[in-house]
Amino acid sequence: MQKLTNKEEEVMHILWRLKKAFVKDVLAEITEDKPHYNTLSTIIRNLEEKGYVSYEAYGNSHQYYPIIAIEDYRKTFMKTAIQNYFDNSYKNLVSYFAEEEKISAEELREILSIIEQKK
């Protein structure tokens, strides 16, 4: 799976949410740093070339839809982030969130409960 740029990832999140969309539909969903229509069209075609989206043709218009599930992308994204930023350690990842006070002791107990139930 090829890495996505920030803008490509933003477009993919819109397509995952909408399920199917024309370029104008995606453009309408972008609130900040709205690209020009042709720029967005190029971004979506790049996503197609990378194997993330496909389309149905309606005359000269294309309705795009994701062919990579968000869950599959999440797995790859998280695996890469953990390898690159946390020395391939899930413990380091959780420790980071605890140190940054982004996760509570109660949430950690819930995670432990989930892990113990899977054993």
C-alpha cells in the first residue's frame, strides 16, 4: 500500500464517509485550504493510480468510490507509525499517551480487560 500525502488522506476520509462521490461532492466537503477543482481532480486520479479508489463513468463524469477499506488503511498506518515512532513497541505507544495525559487510568483498565477477555 503506497503512502498517502496529507491531502490524499483527507480526500480518502471524505470518500470513506460518502461511499461514492463526484469531484464536486468531495470539493463541497473540504472546509480548509480548498483546492481548485482541477487540482482535486488530479489528487483523486492519483488515488486511483495508487489503487485506493475506482470509479463509475457517467458520460464525461466519474463517480469515485474507495476500494481500500478504512480498516485496512488504519492497520497499515498504525503499523508504520509504531515502527517509525515507537521502536515497534505497543507498550511505548501506550506509555506515550499516558505520559501526554491522553489516556486515563480507567481507559487503561478497560484496555486490560479487553486483553484479558481475549486470552
